[in-house]
Amino acid sequence: MAYAAFLLFGTFGFLMFLGVPIAFSIGSAAAITFLLFMNFDQSMFIVAQQMASGLDSFTLLAIPFFILAGNVMNRGGIAMRLINFAKILSGRLPGSLAHCNVIANMMFGSISGSAVASAAAVGGVMAPLQKKEGYDPAFSAAVNIASSPTGLLIPPSSTLIVYSLITGGTSIAALFVAGYIPGIMMGLSLMLVAGIIAKKRGYPIAPRPKMAEVLVAARDAILPLGLVVIVMGGIIGGIFTATEASAAAVVYTLLLALVWYREITVRDLPKIVLDSAITTSIVLMMIGASIGMSRAMAFGDIPYAISDFMLGLSDNPILILLAINIALLVVGTFMDMTPALLIFTPIFMPVVSDLGMDPVHFGIVMTFNLCIGICTPPVGSALFIGCSVGGTTIGKVIRPLLPFYAVMFVLLLVVTYVPAISLTLPRLLLGY
């Protein structure tokens, strides 16, 4: 086992250091590790076989559909409508534009399913507005960066679909429903921190909106938010599966963008479909390669050896879960969400299973961890996009981000040690 683990992770780390794309690093590390157990031809064959069989899944069809729906929404003028509605919801709170940024990211992120798209679309609109009102650009960028991943917890979420596949069929519906309370808690906690800072700095409060403005903003936002109602209502009500819901999401977003809002035309569709296909190919390539890596780890008994090692260090579940959280937070600082999920779920799953942790609960904990990683240097994608659209630098934004990091870490521990936060809604709505 020790030789297999050293060869697998050593090869993967070396290839990453050389700048090899992560999917090829994963696949190559798996193929080389198989050489410990079989000859070259068999090693190449089994990796290719695992990639092909792993991607032959009806569940995975949801990923390209949700990516396409998100791209249509991104191009369809949805962000501004949600921001106007968020301004109404943030009301007369201190630093109302900061609260508006958080609420808009929660709504837009849950619809688009992308933290990067949310940071770019919402931050691109909010940064000039906040600068005009006297907000520090670094603080504005910090609020946008920290809140952009909230939509990855609030369904529909492609990340949770990937987790379901890796864990051998954990209920997607249960994972979707389980993300609501942690995602909303994350958004509210960020609003609390932003409000305290805004009050200390004396940032302005938005004027009271007129009733006509409230009605217009609500009318413009109700149709985009209807996507969440259709998807989750259909899944919870047993009308369709998560995969069928993703196809329904595409139809709904096309109707909104093409027919109702007319923000895009039929001529724009080939470019949108092509962009979605490119994104999908990247994600599915990583999934296929990681399935080969999971098989290599299973051949070497690596996950169970790690499980035995961690459980041998302590029999205290609190300490073990804390160690897993710290490990995932460290991983999130240098690895993007999807590959981290693909690689480390098979490693930690036997550990939490031995502790009696529900797989739905662990899925939310893992996603929460990796959401924080998206906001952290050196490779946090939301961090780079947020700084770019906010007109600031990483060096300037790190200090304003620290209180947001702190509250997210505290909330992560609460979600980890209080399973009811994640499991109450699945039990009430789905009988999970």
C-alpha cells in the first residue's frame, strides 16, 4: 500500500508541478500506479476502460444540461434583474449595497451553478455602484468574492451531482435539499460581517424604494427564480429525476432568454452551446480520469489504509472530523473544486463511514470546505475573478477577506458537528 500511495500521489504532484493539465495528471498517475499490479498493456487498458464505463451514466447527463442552462442565463440579462430585486431585499440595512451583493450572488449562483460566473456577473455590476457610493474597492471585492460560492450549496448544483456519482449513488434529491439551510446560513453570516464593517465605516444606507420600484423588481426577478421552483419542485414532488430536471431547466431558460426577455437571439445559440460543450468536456474528462484514479487507489487499498491510520490516531470523532476539515481547507487553497472532490471523496469516505456519518451530510461538508477554497489564494478562481472585476489586487483584498474567512470557518464547524442542519429538510421533504 505504501508504495502504491507514494507512486500515485508522487506522480500526480510531480505532473501538476510541471504544469500538466490536471485531468492528464490524474489519468497518468493512475496508469503508472497500475504498473505495480499488472503489465503495461493491462494498465493502459484498465484506465481507459474505467474512464469509459464511469462516464456511461444517465446521471451525468445532468451536468451538461445544467452548464448549458447556466450559460443561457448568464447571457440572458438575468444578473441585473436579480441585483435590482436584491436591492429591494437588502432594504435599509447599513451598507445596503454590500448586502445586495451577497443576496444577488446567492440567487444568481444558485441559478447559474457557477461561483466564477456569479462573481463576474454580479461583481461587474456592483463594483461601480459601490465605488460611486464611497465603498472601499477592496472591501467591495471581498464581499463579492466571499459570497460568490454560496450558490454552489443552494441547488441546483453540479458539484453535488459529481459527489453523488463518486459515492456510488447518494441521493441527488437529498443532496440538493440538504444544501439549502447551510447555503442560506453562509449568506446570512457574510451579511452579518459585512453589516458590522459597513456600520463602523459609515457606508450609506439606500433610500427607501417606492412601491412601484418594488413591484417592478419583484416582477422582473420572479421568472428567473422560477427555475429553482421548477427544478426543485419537480424533483421533490417526484415529477422528474435530477437529470430530467436539468433538461427542463434548459428549456425554461431558453424560453426566458429568447422569447420573454429577448436578450439573446437564435444566432447567439451556437456560441453558447459551443462554450457549454467545452466546459462540459473539461469536467467530464476530469471525472473519467478520477474514476481511473479511484480504481488505482482501490487496488492498493489506499482509502482503507488511510482510514485505519486516521482512526488509529484517535477514537474521538470530533478530532477526526476537524483533521478532515483542515486537510480539505488546505487542499482547497491549491486545487479547484471539481478535481479536489473527485480525488479526496474516495479517500475520506471510508473514514466518515466508520464514524457513522451520513453520506449526504458529508457531501455538504465537503462542498462547504471547497467553497471556501474557491475564495483563497493561490489558485482560488473566484478570488482572481473578483479582484479583476472589482478593480483591485489580491494583495489589497486579502486583509478585508480575513473576517469573512473566519466566519465561514466557524460556520463550517457548526455544519460539520450539527448534522441536523443538513439532514432536517431531506427528512421532512423526502423522508430520507
